[in-house]
Amino acid sequence: MTSREKLTEEVLPPALVSFGITRECDLDCPHCYSDSGEKDPRELTTEEAKRVINDIADLGTKIIILDGGEPTLRKDLIELIQHSGDNGLVTVMGSHGGPLTKEMARDLKSAGCKGVAISLDGAVAKTHDEWRGMEGAWKGAVEGARNCAEVGLEFQIAPLLHRKNSGELSGIIDYAKELGAGAVEIFDYVPAGRGKGHFEHELDTEQRKMVIDEVIKLQRADDLVYRVIALPQYWVVVEKEVREDEILMKFTRSCCAAGTRYITILPNGDVIPCMVLQIVVGNVHQDSLKTIWYESPVLRDLRNRDLLKGKCGICKYKSVCAGARCKAYEKTGDMLAEDPTCWFTEDEISTGD
């Protein structure tokens, strides 16, 4: 067996791939990880995008997320969804919600889209609209969710939490339940993309602790699915405080999977480990996705938890947490550095070896 064959045998394919099919968007969000706005002149054509979808399926991936920008602005969206389904992929997508008219929601479902993540960053319109840079954005998101519910297209609500809106999380979740969402996927703000360098929007430690405590309490109390993104300390607290049988029955682990079970493809074909860990590891114009996934030195290093530094390197939870690699990279320039936002002391997390 060659070393390349051995590597391929040992590394699992990504469970899900996020495929940003366009940068085009009609909002101007300060945090936008894809720095969306105008269409990228290097955006993949329909045939190129279909080839990438083929590669994703051939890699053994089960779920594809069609993302943006705002993917509904791409004219061949329905065709791409149908192509994904024809390749055996479970196809979901992200949207800010405004373009999700009843007709659009019905077309998405008919094409084979299995669900939509709708961004909702406030329990009231003012909070969401100020953050998203457009009056009426909150109303559009809510109406989009209602349209999905009416035609039977599953959806989740995906709030992005930052310094000024974290206190509205419970209200956002109440809205998600009222609208009929099947899940709430909570994102901790990461200063990447358009938000690069804007650390003033980050939650502080106490806010992060409150979010984790609230989500654990809610997950224990109801049947809504909760996922927490870019805050892997959530799972450390779950491991420390929740019984194993309860974890298996109700809790969903979601990060940090960058480069281990998840990867992102940008509209121009660049491949990065995660939407907010923006280190280019290849481009699908030059190499197959399979080659990038199995041979990238960056991805190889991300998979080796023994390379983690500082507290992350000695942490007994590093296999399930690994720290937020995106935050380490944005704060230090080193993706393997200690997660600068982790609040656990060495005594709390050390293996004692």
C-alpha cells in the first residue's frame, strides 16, 4: 500500500460540504464571512458547479449546503439542487430569508431541497435590521420562514450572536418555535471576511457562558434541535455537566470540524477548511476536491490534534473541542494556536500527564 493510499484509507470523507455558489447578495452585513455584495467575475459556471457537485458526491459526502452570498440570486439554483439530488446528496441551503416567497419555497422543495437555514439576528426588527444593514430585513426573514412552513419545506433559524444581541437569544428561539422551525443553529461571531479585525463585536466570556447554559437548559427541556457553531466550548460544558445517556439522546455536537468532517468551497473555486477559517488550501480549477481533501498539508495539520498549542495542546477535551481554530487564526495568525477565547483554566482541562 502506498503512503497516499494509506492516508486515504485513514481519513474519512467530509460529512458535509458547504458550497458557496455566489457572492452576490442584496444585504450589507458587517460580519459577512464571504464579504458578499457584487457577483464575483470568477464565479463558477453552471457546468463547472455541476462538476464540483459530482466531485463532492464522489468523495463520499452525504450533505451539501448551497450557500452564498444569497444563493437564491443565482439563476440556476433549481438546476443545481436537482443535480445534487440526482447525485444522491442531501441538499440544504442558507438564505437571509427575504427572497423566500411562497413560489420560491415551493420550487425549492419540488427540486429536492431538504431544508433551509434562515438568518434571524434579533427578537425584534430593529436589532436584526441594524445588524443586517437593511430596513425590512427582519420582516423578510420572518415571512420567508412562514412561506417555507406553509409549503412544507423544512427550515431552521440561524441567529448570529454578537455583543449587542446575545440578550435576545431566548426571544429568537421563541420566534423559531412559533414559526415552526425544526432546529436553531446558533453562530458565535467570528471576525472573518468583512468582519476581519472587528473584535469589538465579539461576545465576552460571560455572554458565551450564558449562551451555553441557556442552550443546555433548552435542549434538556424540549425537542427542538440545537447546534452551536464556532463555540466548541459548548461541548466541553456538555461533557462536564450532562449524563452520557442524556447526551446520546438529545445533544448534537457540531464543531470544531474544520478540515476533519467539513470543508467549504467558495464561488471562485477556492477551498478553505471552514467558512470562517479562511486559509486557501486549493482550488477546484486546478485540483480535484478529492486530491485537496486527502493531500492538503493544512488539512492534515488540522486533523492532528497533537499539534495544537498552549492550553488546547494539553486539554483532555481536545478531540471533541479542539478550540475554535478560526478564532485562533484571526487573533494570532496561527491556526494551531491556543483558542484565545477559551476561559477554562489549565487545572480544569489538563489530562494531568
